[in-house]
Amino acid sequence: MRLIPKVHWFILLLLVTLTGCAPFSGGNNAGTATAQAERSVRMATQIGQSLQGTREASNQQAEATASARQSLLQEARQWRVLLSDTFDDNHLEWTTGEQEDPELAKMSWSIAGGKYTWQGRASTGFVWWVTPESESFKDFYLSASIQQDSQPGVGEYGLIFRQTSDEDYYLYEVNGSNQYALFLHSADGWESLIDWTTHPAILAGSPNRLEVIAQGAYFIFNINDAHVADYNDERIPQGAVGLAVGLANPEETATWEFDDFMLRAP
């Protein structure tokens, strides 16, 4: 009787189950059993080769996607600069001073020492964003370096884009637990597009550089030059860009420092 290669056992057992044939039998049926085993081995080999081909095709597709992503990123970093700010002054006329909404938060903004500093105290959970005066964009490269000073696990910060009103925009952000996420805000409220996800590229207690590249409905998200996610969504085709922060619970406080804001477009 021929021994059947061990690597094919799991497929052979499946074939046996489907055909109702025993893999081995004795007496006068030995020849039939051997023939069945040989056929099973050939079928198992063919299935294994097919699975290997599928894996190779999948790997090739992943490599092609990574190559296309890298190509777009390199191209986007060379698009023309529309807005650039190292916050040595306030030439883009960012919001400064203080503002309080008793139902949301008390906020203050200042530009000094090459930083755009935000301070906030929550009345309830909130997200607060500021946009510079700019056009509405479909395809763009957006980045900024942001550092948060707060208790561990408190606060969030990031970039908004495709903002068309107080209700409609995307929010890409990092929180105090070294996680990133992507949300869509609309008149219906918040929709989580990418749930909070831990990533080793996020640095605790240090500035994190966030990047968004948008080309049509396709978005690329990086943190500190590390790719963290892709996403496709066409519900808001174009809009403004800006900076955002948030706190989740009443009486929480945090300070955020923004630097090296950059907006490019083709």
C-alpha cells in the first residue's frame, strides 16, 4: 500500500468525506483502495497548487497596491504648496484668544514660540476644529505635527478634511492611548469608518506627524512616515481642511501644540 504524503492528509480527508470512500481497505478491495488513494493524492496536489497560486496572486496584488500607494505618496509630497505654516507668526489668521460654549468646552488658542497652542477644558464630550481660509479641495496632501499634554488616556487630536459645513467632514485623529481612528461626521452624527486602532508608530509624550493624502475617493493615512491605513469613501467629494482636538468627559483638560502645517494640491 502507498503511503500518502502527510501534507495532503487534510485535503484527502475532505475528499474522503465527500466521496464516501475509505482511504484504506484490505482483502480483495486493496487494488481499488490504492487507485482511490492515488486519485485523491493527484486531486490534493492540484488543490494545493491552486491554493498556492491564489496565495501568490494575493501577494502580488498586495505588492502592487503598496507600490501604487508609495508612488502616490511620493507624487503628493511634490505637489504645489498652497498653505505652509511653522507658526512663527499668524499670517494665515488662525483663531486665537478664548472662547467658551457652556455646553461643550472652554478653549483658548495662542501662537508663540513657533507653536500653535490650544488649551481646553471639557463641559461634556466634544470635538473642536479650526480651519484656515482656503479653497475647497478634492485631491490634496495634508500634514501637521501635533503633541498633546494631558493625563494618560485623555484627549485626542488630528486633522479634518473635506469639510463643507459645521456638520459635514472627515476626522482623522490620534488619542492619548496611542491609537488612531477615522470618522465621518454628518447631520446624522458620527460614523466610525476605522475604529480606534493601536499602532507602534504613535509616540507617547512626543510630537506625532499625521499625513492624509486624498485622491478622489481614495485616502492614505500615515503617522511619523509609517503607513497605517487606506480607506475609500466618496460621500464628501471635496471641502476645506483644518486642525481638530477633543476630550471625552466633563472636567477633562489638555494642551495641544501644532506645528509644521502643510497643504499641497496637484
